[in-house]
Amino acid sequence: MRVSALIPKYPEPETYMGHTHYCPGCGHATLHKLLGEVVDELGIRKRVIMIEPVGCSVLALKYLKFDGIQGPHGRAPAIATAVKRLRPESIVITYQGDGDLAAIGTNEIIHAANRGELFTVVFVNNAVYGMTGGQMAPTTLLGQKSTTTPTGRFAEFCGYPLRVCELLNTLDAPVYLERVSLFDVEHILKTRAALKKALLNQIEGRGFSLVEVLSNCPTNWKMTPEESWEFVKNEMTKVFPLGVFRDK
Amino acid sequence: MGKDVLTGVHFLSGNHACVEGAIAAGCRFYAGYPITPSNEIAERMSVRLPQVGGIYIQMEDELASMAALVGASWGGAKPMTATSGPGLSLMQENIGLAAMTESPCVVVDVQRGSPSTGLPTLVGQADVMQARWGSHGDYEIIALAPSSPQECFDFMIKAFNLAEIWRVPVIFLSDESVAHLSERVVIPPKEEIKLVTRKRPSVPPEKFLPFKPGSDLVPEMPIAGEGYRVHVTGLTHNEKGYPDLSAKVHNKLVPRLVNKIRKNADKIVEYEELFTEDAEVILVTFGISTRICRDVIKRARAEGLKVGLFRLITIWPFPEKRIMALAQKIKAFVTVEINLGQVAIEMERIVKERCKTFLIPNAGGAVHDPDEVFAEVKQIVSGLVE
């Protein structure tokens, strides 16, 4: 028997094309891969229309073989609303960072969620503006340093980290809100399951779903990838507790 | 408390020089939102403003940032923000409010490749018309364009002074190349920096009309909450500042807002000329493109070509009078700009048939290649001789 026969055959990924531009250790690439795998598994690649944000993942559709539209900063949910209503047979996903969704786009996400729009939001929270070089984000932790809070974030001047799942959980319309993370294999698998559930909700026409993914930014946090995942695990989850907030 | 004027010789980027210029000019309020390629301004401001007793706020978006500037202006501060093209678009609603309410403020626009998200990290100069016409309605603003970090420092002081004198938003049209260029910047002693602050009420509150203009068409400005009854509105308002939604009041107010700049343009307009006395062809340019044109002119003169330079320091108001005068005695203007003809269209409008006008465009992403500009200029010059 040939040795190669012992190596299990994995199907070629249909959606995820790899070779991303993200910094070494960044969670975006992992999340892209998970999203690609889930879409492959559900067999919906050709139906997906993804709305990219402004931020590091502005180039997401270079790596995921979907149709897509890149929206202005924060406006992905508004674009997704129109696309989904005109093409209800398609699977519409917005992929947004914390600056995009929780600062400039707060309005759009709250109102899309409140209208119960039938699309899926993948919300990456890494507590910093990555693409512009590490400024304070609405989700930056108290005391956390950034280029615009060089001595750390103080609540007195900058308020508190904004909790998006908890905020949207005050609305009646959303059907599924869960916060997950990517800091170890167990949580990566949970993230995969959450993405699948959120997409199934859309396929089955249940309603608005959002998966918040706690991720890292080793470059702007000035940490090694290992240190950054420790920070996510030990510090971020204290402020942003993991779990299902809404499942109806 | 830190020093507000860092007198001495520095090695600064254009963006950092903007910050030092603003603080030296008395800016003590900044509200902004991260956007490339302007971030270094916000970052340095977040360190510098607290040192000098100022307020730095990172807002949730550009709409809020610009609205905060209007609030800060009526709170008595000299406020500023910094952004790039997409952010300037979002600010337009409140730039209109600042123009209508005559709220002095400075908006730095570090131009990048556009339209839309365009080229976030690369140069553009295509916000010229957005600066002028971005908000709805008839109004006037002032726009300045620096070509070096030293000018970023010097022109920021000018920008704040102009905002204070004329009570308009001043758009500081920097660009990605100037912003990220690091050069020698000389910051003069504090006493050599001439600062202007807005006219304050000269009569007691009971006699005061907040929107009654002086002979320069600019009213005196109180601070909200200091005893003068202040009402500021984006609605058409009378001299008391209260809404008066009639054609009569509207036809008094809006022409004044426009005329305080148009009729005073001679006091505001600034430009730089090089070899224009004997020039047959004059290059018209601004911002980073000025430096390309300087090189082109040097080469042209070395070859005996009578080429001159007209460089805009204020883009708005546009130096119409001087351009008309030059147009009478030269053969052609050649506009060199990193857009597809925004200043060029203004040149055509002013020059009309007085002389020829040409454009050397560039959609953005890189500055013009001086070799190519020189070749085109040579071709234009030889075409004019024949």
C-alpha cells in the first residue's frame, strides 16, 4: 500500500482562496477560512453576496470567491438591506470590523437589526482600528494603549468599551446574537458552529443574525501573536463575555 | 503645562507640522475620526492638546466631528479637525452649518486618490471642488494649499487667522505627499507669530445683535453662555439670530455670507509667482505639484524657454484679478494638478479668450513625472510659436 493512500483526502476548498495580506498571526485569515469552509459545507457559494467594510478586511473578497460590494465605512448593513430585499434567494453577509460597525456604522447596524433584515453579520472585534494604524476604537478596553490614547483609554474622556451584542439584544427583531472568539482550537470550532448557525438562520428565513468574533491585532497591540491571543483570552473576554445572547 | 510654540528647528512631517501650526495658532479643540492619510495629525493632537490645556476627542464619525467643531466654535475655542476626501464628504452637512452660522473653524483635508475609497495611502488633489461646493446652497469658504511641511506650519497659522477674521470654515487642502514628507521646519519665537481672534461684542448684551455685520460684512461673535443672548441656527435668521423664514431676510443673509468673501477677496487671496515678468507660458499649480513645476521651470529656463510659475496659496477665493491681468500679456496658461481638471476649469472660466489654456492632468496615485511635464510644456511652447 502506498503511503499517500493513508493520507485522508480533503475536498479542495471552493470558496477560500488563501494567501491573505493580513499581518502574521491576525485572526482575519482564520475567520475567512472558517467562513469559506462553512459556505462550502452548506453548498451556497454561488448564492452568497458579501458586503465588505472599510478597514483591514476591505480586501476580503480577494480571498473569498463570492460576489460582493465594498461599502463606504460603516454602511454595509444599508447596502445589505437593499441587496437582500431585491434578491431574497441570495445569501447576504456583511463582514465588518469594530470601527466600521460600532463607531461610524452604529446607526446602520442598529436600524438593520431593528428592522430584522434577513442577512448575516460577521462582526470582528479586535478593540482597535487596525488598517489606519492602531487608533482607539469604540471597543478598546479601559487602560488599553492606542495611538490616540497613548497613556491608555480613560473612561473620563473616552467612555467605556461598547458591547454590541448586549446593545442589539435590547431590540425585538434579531433572532440570533452570539459572541465567540478565536483564541484556541476549541473556540475556533465554536466560531465555526456559530457562523453555520447564523447562515442557516438566513437560509431558513428566520431573521437577523450577528456573530461577534473576538479577535486580535498583534501589530497594533505591539504583541507577538501568542501574547495577543492570551490578551483576548484573559482580558477581552472579561469585558466582552462569550456566549449566546439571543437564539429564538 | 507644555509649551504651545515649540520654537526651534525641527525635522517634521507635513501632518506633524500641521499640528504644531494649529497649536501655535491657538487651536485648543480637536474632534476627529481616524482616516488615512491624516492619522498622524489626530495622533499627535491626542498627545499635544492635553499638554497645553486643550481638548482632544475622538468622535464616532466625521458627521459628529464636524458638528462638534461648530459647538466648539460657539464655546469660544479655535477648533479643528483633520480628515481625507471620504471624511470631508461626510462633514459637508455641518460645513454648511458652520458657513450659515459663521462659526470659525479649520478642516484639514489630506487629499488622497479618489473618488470614494479610492487610494487611501496615495496622493490626490481632487478635492478642490469638493472644498468649494461640497455642501448644498450658496456659501463661501476659504481654502489654502501647502507644498511643504514648513508651509503646513505657516499656513495653519494663516488658516486659523482667516477663519477668525472672516468667520468661515477654512479648508486646509494638504495632500498625502506633503503630509508624509519629512523636512526641516523652523518654528519662530512665540512673539513673532501674529495671531488674530474673532471680533468680540463691542456693546452690552441689551444692545447687541449677534448677526449684525460690520463694514467688513462680518458680525461680532459672542460665546454661548457668557451673558449675551445667543441663538445660532442653520435656518435663515435675522440679525438677532432667530429664524425668519422669509424671502426678504434670506436675500439679505445669503448674499452677505457670499459677499463677505467675494468682496473682500483682495484681502484674502495669496499666490506666489516665479519668472512671470517675461513669461510667455505660465504653469498654474498648487500643493505638492508646485514642487514638480519648480523643477520643470528650472529646466525650461535653462533651455531658454520663457516659462513662469503661478502657484495658488489660496485656492478659494481664486486669484481671478491677477490671472486676468497675466492672461492679457502671455500666450498660454498650463494647469498642472493631480486631478482631471478642477483648477483648469476655473482657469478657462476666468481666462476666456484672453489667452490659451492647457491642462496636464493626473488621476492620482503618484505625483506628475517632471520629465513628462517638461516634455509636454516644451510641446505646448513649440506649438504656440508655429
